Amino acid sequence: MSVNRHIPLLTLNNIGQHCVFQNESIETLNNIHLNIGQGEFLAITGPAGSGKSALLHILGCLKKPQEGQYLLLGESIHNQTEKQLTHTRSKHIGWVFSNSNLIDRYSVLKNSMHPLSVGLWLKQNEKKRARFWLNFVGLNRYAGHRPPELSKVQQQQLAIARAMARNPTLLLVDDPTENLSDNDTAQIMRLFKKLNQYGQTIVLATRSQMLASQCRRQIHLLNYTIHKDIVHRPLNFQADLRAYA
């Protein structure tokens, strides 16, 4: 994973969002200003209904901001067509959810290749990439198994491998340890830290302050806007690489 930590990955300027419920406009984001550099590991925290999911959906290009500007690698998301947005998501965004969203009838290997299946997914280099990430998360020997045969933590490991098979610019993680034990949670967080230490940019939405404190940086949402921006550990690329040399 190559990374230039001096180039901003994304910028949000004065982002606002609302939805309509029973003919009433309800605010979901207000006056969001945020810069995320390449190689950051950012936690988004806040009480229920504070805007965590709405912000994650904007970052993942699932929704365009109704107010303000979102720049991803210097390109404005606002003016993109639906076809362009689909391309942006496919090229730049990886997702890991609390529900791993695996396909039970597919093998572990094919699940990890699923994002690559639009096109010639049977090419050997695509298989090699999928196997690389299965090995990275510790599931290579389960390649022929199916998701129901895996434990909950292994299913999340597979979801991480599938997301990383895209080689995403930005990995978005939505409450990934909600259904896991403390030991399994620690195992998943170690994977995210290792990915980040190799340069992967990660944004993790969580209700757990314990998880947030393990990220490099944390923004806390309150009343649909950023209430606090806390740096837990500054970026130190060379030290990170030495840790896994």
C-alpha cells in the first residue's frame, strides 16, 4: 500500500443534510467541516441519532450532500452523475458493516472475490489478490469453506478481506464489533491497526469510546455537527513501518 501522507484524501466543507419524515424536514447533519489525510485512522462517535450513519453515507458516496462540498482526492462529488458515483464507489470505497453481509452459498474464496466479480473475476491475478487478503486476515486455510461454517469473528475477518480486495482508497467501517466478544473485538481491532500501519486510511463509526481511543483521531458528533476533534496518536509513518518490519 503506497501512501503520501501530505496529500489530503478528502475535505468536507459546510456539509448539511436532512430527510423528510411525515412531511417534516429533519436535520441529520449540520455545518460539518472535516479534513482527512491519507493514512489516518479516524473514529466517529456520538449518541444515537447524532449523525454518525449520515456522515458515513456521505463519505462513502452513498448519498450526495444536500448542502456544502465534498472533495475526494480533489474531485467534487456533488457534480457527479449516478454512473460516475458508482465508479467512484467501486474504485475508492471499501465497506465493513456490523453485519458481515456475506453470501452463504459462496465459498470463503469467492466471497472475498465478490467485489471483483464485475468483469473477469476468474483471472488468476484476482484470485491471487483475494488469497493475499485471506492470508492477511488469517483465513487462507478456510478458502473452500462457506460462511455458515465460520465463527462470528471469522465472518468479520472475511468481510475485511473482501473490502480490501478492492484496494480501496478509503475503508469505511460501521460498528464492526457490535456482535462480538471482547476477545474477538480485540482481534478485529488489531487487524484494523495493522492495515492502518501499512498506510490504509480508515474511518470507523462506533458507540464505543474504548474502540475510539484506539484510533489515531476521534471526532465526536453532537446535535448533527462536530462537537470535538481529538488526536489520540499523531501519524508517524516510519515508526509504524518499523513496528511491522
